[in-house]
Amino acid sequence: MKNTMKYFILALIFTLVSTVSAISAGDSQIKKVTPEINDNGVQKVKIIGGSHFFDPNYIIVKKDVPVELVFIKDPGMVPHDVAMDSPEAGIEFKFDISDTPMSATFTPTKAGKYPFYCTKKLLFFESHKDKGMKGTLEVRE
């Protein structure tokens, strides 16, 4: 009886996680933003990171103009982070996001498209990036 109950609970958890993953994956859509250059000469964007998404998830900025990406976590218990690893363009950072805004400030030096994403992963499940928690920073001339 105990083993049957354990298998039932495991099956229920697996079904719930699969359902939530399917809902999250079906939700992904591109949300673009092109920030204005503020009075301080910075292109500033606020990005919300939550249950396997970034909003906005496609940011278009100008090359050789300072950028400030301000990340804040959507309410929830699941931990998230954000990473960009594009040193060839002068963009490299990784930090946890929380309900306290955290900023990444840099000046992109090369035009192109550069990914940002959450690196978190729970055991044998898909990574947050694979579930849709990713975005693109497009740097234009």
C-alpha cells in the first residue's frame, strides 16, 4: 500500500510539472522594446523575470551607447537568475534576480544579436532557458 501511494504521488507531481511546463512553453511570444536614450545618455530598460519568461524578451539598442538593464523578479518562490556571456561585444554578467531591482550596465561595442537567459535548472527537468526564460539583445549601428 505504501509503495502504491508513493508511485501515485510521484505520478501526480510529474503530471503537474508537465502541465505547468506545457502552459509556460505555450505562452512564449516576442515582446520587443527599443529604449530611448535618457538625459544621462543611457538606454535603460526594466525587465521582469518570472515563471519561465522575461518581459520584454527582445531589446534593441544602439552600439557604443551605454545600456542599463534593470531586472526584477515577478512574485513567486522559484529562484531565477540572468546571464549574458558575450565578451566580444563588451557584455558579460550573471546574477540572481529578486524583488529588489538589480542592474547590469555596459556599453555594447559590436553590432549583432546576443542571448540572455536564466541558468537555473531543477534536477532532471528542463532548464529555465529551455522552458522559455530567454531573450535577445540586438545591438544596431
